[in-house]
Amino acid sequence: MEGIKPGPFKRIHISNLLVYVCFVLFIAVFFASCSAPSSYVQKEPAKGIYHRVKKGETFRSIARAYHIKVQDLAEVNNISNPGLIEEGSVVFIPDANQVIDDVITSVKKMDAETKAAIMADNALKAKQPLKNDNGKTVKRATEDTKSTEKKVVPPAVATENEKIAKLTPRDDVPAIESTPARKPAVEEKEDIQFDKRRFIWPVRGSVKTRFGIQPNKTYHNWIKIVSVAGTTVKAAAAGIVIFSAQLKDYGETIIVRHENSFATVYTHLKKRYVKTDQKIKKSDVIAIIGETDEAGDTYMNFEVRLHGKARNPLFSLP
């Protein structure tokens, strides 16, 4: 008996279902790197350790000892001026599993290892044969050869030859590319970057909860902004709405994709005014707020993401 072939309507229905499933999976992956829903966040501590600053330690030396970028460490701890940290203060180190008791000794060891690696690289390069442009191996000039050449060649001729040598490439001696030596880690400096003009505040209000580590040792990928019920929510920058719907544990949610791989996330909204795939401009009204927290404050949560990774919004807001 010949099977029944699916009609055009059934094929279209299946196609739409696959698109929907793929989109749901995309949103799930997008939020997978977020902290867990608020009901779960309050129960589970953040992954990492707490480092108490000792005498002589600096914010940068602590970051280097734990192999974390100064920018990331500053954003997580909401520190805008690393030079102000004092002895006895506590810094949260995300994803670390062991406290380093002596940061200064650890950094000195890293510097020594870096210098040793540079010397080893230079020694290895010195042993490798030199080749000219034709691929032929040539001998390296030794100190004895150089001194002999200086004695044989008259000063006047040598001076003239030096001038010509600077202007004319030689086939028998390969051009040695000058590779800048790697600086020891101790000399490397990383400044904290602020991008205060990238976004505008999505809603008028006050920040009740900051990004990163919290007093109760939980971790937030967002800031909580408290305002008056019915206050309009504006797009922090121009972009395209890639998600606009209700999301479990996040309430009414809007995600906007911006240029340079940035995205902003607006959650716990009362009502949404934009749809998926809609182009919006900076300061366009996209929603209103109205949800209340356990303290009775009307709020919304706001996230900034770069290449999918949560960043501290306060470092990108005026």
C-alpha cells in the first residue's frame, strides 16, 4: 500500500516548527552564560575565591598572580580606580579555586620565568642556520672574523663600504628581521577602559544592585535599576531587536543587538513595545516597567554583553 505523502501545508508547518525550535535553543544558549534565575542565584554562591589584600600588593599584581585581566577583575568588583585599594580590603577572584598567600613572590617567579623563556628563545635562534633570499645556508659572522676584517680593510675604504652596505642589500648575507623582544611581565601595564558614551541609561532611576559579586556572595550579570511604575524604558543604543517575548525566570524580556558585537538585555519588564527583527534607534521607547521585587520596589534588570560575555554596564553608561 502506497504511503500518504505530506502536503504543502504540512511541510511548511514542520519547517516553521524547526525554525522555532532553533530560535528557542539560541536564546537558551545566550542565557546559559548568565547567572541562574533570581530564585536560584540567591541560593548558590559564586564560583571563585576571596583574596585579602596584603601589604605591598597592588591591584595589578593581584590580577597577574591569578592570571586574570585587570579589566575583568575591576568590572567584577566594581572598582573604577585600582590605585585606591588598601591593605585588608577583599577582592573577589572569579573562577579561581585556591588563594595565593604571597602574591609578590608569585609575580617575581613569573617574571623570572618570562626572562628565562626569552633567553632560551634567543639562544635557540642563535643556533639556527641563517639562510639568504635564495634559501642557501650561510655562515654567521664571528667576533674573530669581524675583527680580522677591520684590520685588513683600510679605514677610508671601510667607511665607504659601510655607506654602500646600508643602501645595497647583499645576496650572501641574509636580512635579519628585527623582532622586538618580549617584555617581562613586570613591565606590562593594562589600563582599565571606560566607554561612557556607548550607551544611555535605559530608564530613569537608581541602581539598587550592581554588577558582579554581591554582599551575599552571589554573582549578577546585570544591574538592577529601581524606578517608578510605568516609567518608559529606552533603547540604550541603536540596533536590531533579536528577542522580544516572555522568558521563564526573566519575565518580559527584550534583547537588542548593536554594532561591534555588543548586545543589551532588558528583563522583568511590564510591557513590551517592540518586536523581533525590528530596527530601533537610540532612546526609542521599547517598554515600560512595573514588576516589583521582594522589597516592593519597581525595577528592571539591564545587561551589557560583548561577544556574548556579560560586561559591567556601569563601565559603559554616562
